[in-house]
Amino acid sequence: MARSTIPLPPLQNALLTSLSVDLLDQLAPGLTTLGLQQGTVLCEAGEDIDDIYFPHDGMLSLLAVMKDGNVVEVATVGREGVVGAMAGFGVGKSQVRGVVQLSMTASKMPVARFQLLLRASDELQAMTIRYNEMLLGQARVTAACNVLHSVRARLCRWLLQASDRAGSDTIALTQQSLAEMLGVRRTSVTEVAQAIQETGAIIYSRGVIVILDRQRLLQSSCECYQTPSD
């Protein structure tokens, strides 16, 4: 099963922990915490948004989907963010595909309940709008990065961001998934990953990447690298 209900853990989502105690008390009864496996699709481009997700760990990729089926990552979301929250303002259909890239736990809430709370709370409205602006900013930087920077620099940037969100230097991800995230051919990922491995920055074997030297990876990354709190 891709999803499993688990007891509510100590909140690790930065948006939830930033809320006032009173507002969090109102949100808590409507939150269900799930374990989400890698590859789980939380929302599909063009389809109705049913639930709002607050990740506590791991990472989601937001993908632009072309008519021919090709995809490219436009943003990532970890424990610093939320997925689908703009549905609370009536944005009923998702513009992107949301896929779990690094297995996670997340708290979800039905859109209808979130809408009711949003209408009654200036604090929740402000949080939702503020994070959406951050997400749009990330999408703009990613779009520029995809055009202006080399595959090697982009891969290094992606690995750093994934490590930050996972809280680990070990990242399980196939070459095919990486190719889709970066919008390049799988052979390009193979060549670039091998070149990075030869510098001693990483080890990449059988779908598992281990960061050995973060500083070397940072030196090879482009200027677009930002930590989740930036």
C-alpha cells in the first residue's frame, strides 16, 4: 500500500509549527497523518484537489506535465511547506502533478474543511498566501536554472536540496526519476553522475546516492541552490 495511517507525530512541518496555539487547535481535529511511499501521486495536473498536505519529512516534486507525457520538475516541497493550500481560495484544479520523491510522513486535511478554516482566519490566509509566493519564486528560479545552467550544476543543486529536506546524505532515487526531474535524457544523468562521483563528492550505485563531500558538491552547484528556509 502506498499510504498508511499512523499516529500523529510531534509536528515537524514548519508552517504548522509557526501557527498560533489557538489556530493549531482548530486545525488539529481535521488532520490525518499518513505514511507516503516514494512514487505516490498526491495530485494530478488538471484534476480536482481533494486534500491539503503538510509534509513532516521527505520531499515532494511538483511536475509540469506536457501533452506528450514528458515532465519536468518546477518546484520541490518538504517540511517547510504545504501542497494544495491554494484550493482553500477556490483554485479547485491542480496545475501540476505532485509526486513523492523521498518517502515521507505528512498530515492531510480535506479541502472543504480547510476552506472553512481559511475563511475564518486571517492568520491562515496570510500563511497560505505567503508560502504560495515562496513557491512561485522557487518555480521562477527553477525555470531560469533549467535554461541557463549545465546539467551537472543542476544535478548538484538538486542533490543538495533533496539532502536538506530528507535530513540525510543518502538519497534513494533512480536515474530515470532524476532525468524526469531535470528534464534531460537518462544517458545525460548517467554521464554527469559519473563525473561528479569521480570528484569524490558522491557515490552512486543501484539507485542510491550517498553524499560524501558536501563542500565539493556545493562548489559544483549553481547559484540557484537554496536551503528550505531561504
